[in-house]
Amino acid sequence: MSLIKAIGIDLAKPIFSIHGVDTHNKCKSRKTIKRNKLLAEIAKLPPCINLN
């Protein structure tokens, strides 16, 4: 299993979309969460670095 390389967050709404991709730009994580749960959800993710 590939590790998540980068995380994108759509912050324009009260409900956020989180999208994580691996080094091959393949989707590894996709979630929709409420604003008050964002910090807790990000804290659960492993550290990642964009290597581009």
C-alpha cells in the first residue's frame, strides 16, 4: 500500500472535502466531514510531504 503524499482540502463550505493522493497521484483517501471535526480528522492522518 502506498503512503499518502499530499492532502487537499476544499474549505469553501461548512462541510469540507479531504482528498489524499499517493506518489502516483492515485486517490488513497477521500472523506467529507463537518467543520468541527476537521482538526481531529487531520490529526489521524499520517505525516505527508509533497515531493513534486
